[in-house]
Amino acid sequence: MRISITVNGAQCALDVDPGDVLLDVLRGADYLEVKGTCHAGDCGACTVLVDGHPVASCLTLAARVDGHSVTTVRGIGDGTHPHPLQKAFVENGAAQCGYCIPGAIVSAKALLDENPEPTEDEVRLAMDANYCRCTGYEQQIEAVLDAAEQLRKEGHR
Amino acid sequence: MSDHVKGFRHTAEGLPLTHVVGTSVDKIDGYSLVSGAPVYTDDIAAREFPHRLHGKILGSPIPQGMITSIDTSSAEELPGVHLVLTFKNTPRTFYTTAGQGWPEPSPYDNQMFTERVRFVGDRVAAVFADTVEAAEEALHRIKVTYQEEPAVLDASDAMKPGAPLVHPENPKGAYDPAHNVAAHVDVAVGDVDAALAASEVTIAETFETHYAQHVPMETHTSLAYVDDTGKLTIVSSTQVPWHVRRIVSRILGMPMSKLRVIKPRIGGGFGAKQEILIDDLVAYAALRTGLPCEIELTRKEEFIASRTRHPMKIDMSIGCDTAGHFKALKMYVLSNTGAYGSHSLTVMSNTGSKTLPLYNKANDVRFYGDAVYTNLPVPGAYRGYGATQGYAALETTIDDLAAKLHMDPIELRTMNMIQVGEGSPIFEALGEGRQGVAQTIKSSSLPELLALGAQAIGWQEKRGKRARVGHKVRGVGMSMHMQGSGIPLIDMGAASMKLNEDGTYFLAVGATDIGTGSDTILTQMAAEILGVSADMISTLSSDTDLTPFDVGAYASSTTFVSGGAVVKAAKAIRNQIFSVAAEVLGEELDPMLVMSDPKVEGDNDQPDPILSFYRMDDGYVVSVRSGRRVSVSEIAYRAYYEVGQHQIASTQSFVSPYSPPPFAAHFAEVEVDDLTGKVTVVNYVAAVDCGVSINPNLVRGQVVGAVANGIGFALTEEYHFSARGAMTNPSLFDYKILSRRDMPPVQVIVVDNYEPTGPLGAKSVAEIGINGPIPAIGNAIFDATGVRLHRSPYTPERVLNALREAQK
């Protein structure tokens, strides 16, 4: 079947099987910034935003996002034009191996879009589904709080 | 300098002045990682080889037995299937999967495939097909009949007379396979039994640790293809590219000139990827089919059939006088090495060699142990590498001894701990699977770590108070640790540097950045020597064709060993630059100063004589005598295009007789729920001395990350097995690692100290932090409840049972 989705703002028509999950479809379409690891919805690495809400792309049927908008980590910024979240992750040393980061950052993005001034506990809760095995989370949480502050400053300007 | 933010306190006083070292520069791969760049093995495979073959592995359903028949014809007939591999059509070379130095210390008890299966999940066959689905379907079509044999599923049974043998083929390098003993160690200093008998106070306890997995976010992934020149290239998520090349070359009988191993970015390793698990399969399949071949382990396979931590049962005895002065230390280890002996000898050796020297006041010491085969999943290297298990036993036993002596545990440790200027006979007696190398401690912040850590946790106020709210009671506990920095006189790293015309540099290192940030800190070290900012250097790592050799990312070696090579290479080209500067400035320079190899082999705090003539200053060479300066770019143009043309470049290698230990003191405050047995870590303090912190942010990340992994190991992470030895919880849903909300507040205290044998004063940091949680939390539970747990993890069930047992 053919689906039409918007990925990072670009219209995208894709041929998929009804059983295909979004993770595989996105990677198959060269959106390789979406990383998979458990394929069971347990780890959060493959998180993308569908209409602004974080979902585990490994458990989401591609057919179900037909007509919807998907945002990957690359959709919020790249190495040349990083989003304040990405900048804060680098500056806080919050990315070690980096494999969980694309999922963690889009979860944080969804949080900050909804709640520009989260508490530390709110950050932990919003990103609880995003496992990281390298960092012990502390610097990632500080990065999100730093980015929130930066975004608020930019918003005020 | 002292830096104090919430959760992180970094003290660096009295250190040499530096401009890049000691600053938290951004990771050089940081922006590519946070934007999801296609930098991991499967990303590269997907982008460059969309029509590659996908490999899937058939695992054994039985724990022990022989394959009596295997029929692959139906699988081979399936459309899309290109190759089915079994013991019938693959090389029969015996090898070890352990990616270690040469000669290899692990037994040659592995073959690509064999008629015998030794654990549930052991390799039986592999299929390569156009799609993952076709490969999986083909696995179902392989018809295998097994003759099942009795299995040994408990390490305590393995050496009993008549126990089923896991390796009846008598593999080379195994200690006594006729009794399931893969490896054996016995070293003694003095007469420990006599000393124990003569001690006024003795204590003897047994501690058991459990099966756990590394859980790197990226599972093992490997891609192989034959390039246009006939060279077989392996792109692998490995910690040990050179060992992959050496071992695959042996298995397949291929010259190394026809084999290239590239490590791209990798999604975590923690020791699991110090292992050749699938590289041989994709390499052989690519040769056989002529097509690019990839295997990406599933999470389930990662749990069942990659590697784990060695479960150990450790008997620990300590003898001391009534004042607490240690006289005798005796440690016996029964290590379960599962179905294969990967790292069996060396992990077990480290259980003693990285723990007992910490308490060097005991004159009579014995460390001995057996690593036994069982029909269970296969342990291997795992962050901490045996020391983690050793400290679980040693540090909980010392805590009980302190109680017995009515002493403060910190005081007991302080009076017995190793100090600067001291050694331990264990350093020399016990190395990694062979004799060790004598060491004298040259730097230690242990006294400060203990003091600052105790203060941060509130030791004086909370210890022994058993503060209770309803059915929840609190306690504090602590533990003390050391590790090493590489394997002395074994681990070697090399680095190449060259100067570009514009005064920028290229650095190539064999060292393997597995997410630790080693590419970044090695770049910082070179930048420090060359007087430039880190962004003036571009760094390439881990390619067996394009970069020099390095043993790889293990044994806490990279900062120290690979860093030593980088410092030497940077000094070598700096001296070449000085030599041209002398020509330009018309000054005399003793050629011996610039031609001789830079001396960093041993103590490197000797004055560098050439620096009395020239120094580097932000892209310029400055003459100390005349004050005149010339730009490094001008020197490069002159050397490459104008006068006395030659390449300014150097390759240097580093191997050290030293392995300076980092030190740590860990403190935990816990709350134990009487009703449920649940242990909550309320607060955790990890104080560490890793020499000079090259990059404090990255140091902090290593420590918190190791502590998080350690707390998971202490509280929640555990393999469960069926009656037939099959792991029953191989998913991240059923095997619980810490999430953000599970993670307690961790305060990291780093007290820098200049280590004279280390590159720019640095020691290692990545492993040591994982050793703390089991003993520190166990000791805090003891402080809270008076109940001692002798088995990890401290799950609610186990804690509740222990509390009830104590009430009887």
C-alpha cells in the first residue's frame, strides 16, 4: 500500500506493507537518524514525533501514520544548525556512544514544546522511556534544563 | 582550581599549567551524534549496501549434546537464500572469541560451528539471505536432530567427579577440561593459613555474584564486503579492530594484507564487544557469496548468545590484630565461565590483582581460583573485569570485620590502605593470566576521596542512626577501590601525526573510541603538546589499514596507553618543527635534542630539554633565547615546498612498565522497606582520583555511567534461567536496567592528582566506577538493618527473605 507522510516538513510517498513498522520504513527511506535496538518498545532509541507526540517507531505501524507528520532528530536540527537541545547535549557531555540520543532529544523536544519550564522531575518523567546505558542520565537531564532556559531566553528576544 | 556544580565537584590544584588539557572541550563527534548522523555499522550498511545479504543465526534449543543430523536443503531452496553455513561447510579452526593480546590467554575452545552444542543459544547454523524475513524463514527450515546429554548448570557441580564434560575435546589452553576447569590461578605471598591461624581476629565470608549483561544500546553488528581489489573489509561494532583482524585472519587462513577492519562509531561496548562473535560469519559469507553481508544481533540474541559478566562465588578471609591491622588476606574464586572460556583466566586473575593490593599492609596473601565450564551463557569481558566481583566480596567482608572490631569502616580501611611510595607483592605475583609487574604507587588522592565522600554523604550524622519513618529505615555504607591503567608491558598503542601547510595537524590513532570520548581526549593531549586548540587537529581512529596499531578499548588502557603514544608522537613532530624553526631563525640547535625519541616511557615529569630552546605558542614557535617567533605554517611551507624538503610526521608507540591505579571511594545512602524488602538508593557519592582529568565533563560521564550500570547490577539486573539453563528474561522489559526515574542523585567528586607515569598526568577512569555499588549499597543495607546480604542482586525478594531470616 502507498502512504503519504510528512517527514521533517517534506512530503513523502512510500510503498509499505500493512505490517511494516515506522522504524523500518523510515530507515528504508534513508532516514538513518532513527536508530533501532530492541524492536519491542522497551528502550526508546527509535522514538520519533508523530504530530509532535513521541512514539516508539518500532511499534508503530507505518500505515497508521498515513497523512500525519513525522519529526526525527534531524528535523529539529543538524550538525551545522543545531537545535538548542542538541547544542546543550554536546556542551554538557551528555552524549557518549550517542545511540540513544536521537530518541532522547525528540522526547525532550516534545516536552519543551508543551512545557517550556519543566522541573527536573518532569524531565525525568517525560524521558523515562528513553534508556541510556552510557551516561547515567545526569548530564542529559542538565542539558534539557539548560536548553529549556536557552529557548526561553530566545523566546523573550 | 575547584569547580563545584550540583552533582559534580572537581578539584585540580597544584597541577602544571595547561591550555587544553583539563578543559571540557566538546566531543569531536558530538554534533554528528546528536543529529543522528549515519555513523554506526548498520547505518553504513543500509546507506552504502542497500542490496546486502542479511545473516541470521540458529541457536541450540538444548544445553548440551551432539548434532546427529542437520539438513539444510529446504532452507537452501527458499527464494532469496544465498548461503547456509554449518559445521559441514566452514573452517574447523579452533580459536578463542576473546579479543585479547598475543599470545592469547583464553583457551582455543571455539569453532565457527561444531557438532557439539554447549548451551541454549549456542551456534548451530547461519543463513544469509536477501532479506531478514527470508533468513528467518530459512532458519525454521533447517532440520536438526540432537542427541541430548546431561548438562552441568551449576558452577558448584562442575568439578565434581562424574560431572558432564562441556569440552571433552580437550581444548588447547584450557587448564583441566577433564574436570571442566577452563582456568586456574594460585599465587601466594608468605603463608596465609599460618598467618590466619595466628591472627587475633579473623573473619571468613562467602559472596556470590550473578549473571548480568552489558546492554550496549547498539547490539553487536558487523558488515563485510569484498572491495574491487579483492580485499575483504569488515566494518564492525568492535572494541578491538586489530584483534578482529588477527583472529578472523587465523580462522579463515587469510593474509592480513587482504583483510581490513574498520570501527565506525559504535553504540556502546562495556566489554561485550571485546569479542569476535559475528565478524567471522560475515567475513566468510562475503567471501563465499561475493556479496556484502551483515549481521545485526537482536536484543534477545545479545542477552542469550553474546557475552555476560562472570558470576563468581568468592570465599574471603581476613586476619588482623585487635586494633585492625591486617595480617592475612585469602581469596578463593569459583568463576563460572559458561560454555566457553572467553577471558576466563584473565577476568579471574583481575579479581585478585585489582583488589588485594589495595590493602597492602597484610604480609601473607593468597589468591587462588578456578574458572569452570558450565552449560550456560558465556561470560567475557565486562567493565570492571573481575575486580567488580572481587570488591563485592572484599569490601563487604571488611565492613563486617569493622563491625566485629567495633571500628568505623573508614578508619579500618585508612589504616590498611596502600599509600604513595608503597607497592604490593601481589602486583608482581599476579598479572593478567601470567606473572605481573612490580608497581609502586606514585599518586593517590585516597585520603581526600574518603574525607570528601564522607562529608558529602553525611557519614558522621547518619552512620548507625537507623533513621526510621514507618516501615522504612535508612542507612549509609561505603567502599573503596582501585583499578589499573592498561596491562603493564603487554598493552601497546601507537599514534601517527603529521603537520599540514596551514599549521593544522592530522592525528591517526589505533585507539578505539566506543563512546567514551577517547578520540576527543587524545586530540586534547596532542593539542596540549603542540600549543594549539583541539579544533586545529583532525583525528582518525580505528582502521587497520589507515591508522597505526592499538590493542583496543579495554583494560582501562586508552587514556594511559594510547594517550602515551599520542604525547610521544606530538612531541616528536613538535621537535621536527623546532628543528626547522632553528634553520629559519638562524639559531643553533643540538641535533641530539630533536633526533632522539621523546622520553615518556617511564616517568615523564622529567624536564624536556628542548623546551629550554623553543616553545609552542598558539601556532607559533617562540625562541626562548631570542624571543623571536616563526609561524608553524611558515615552517610547513618551507619544509614541504622550499628548503630541505621533507615530511613533518611521526609514528610513535607506547608500552609501559606501569599501570598506575585510579582510586575511588563510594558512599551510598539507602532506604530499606521492611514490608516489601525494596531497597531505594537515596543518595550516592562517587569520589575518584584518575590523575589529571583531561576532560572533566567526560570524566564525570564515565563515573556516573559506571555507577548507574553498577546500581542496576546491584539491585535489578539479573538473568533468570529455566531448568534447562535457558535464559527466560532476554528482553529489556524483563531485564531491568535503570531508567531516568530509577536513577538516584549521584554526586561525583573528582580530586585530580598528577600521575608522573601518565600522559600529561592522567590515569584511567572508565571501569573503576562500576565496582562500588554492590558493596557500598550492601554495606548501607547492613547499616540500616543489621542484615548482611551475601548474594547479589539485592532484590526485594532476597532482602525480605534475609530480613525475615534475621528475625527468626
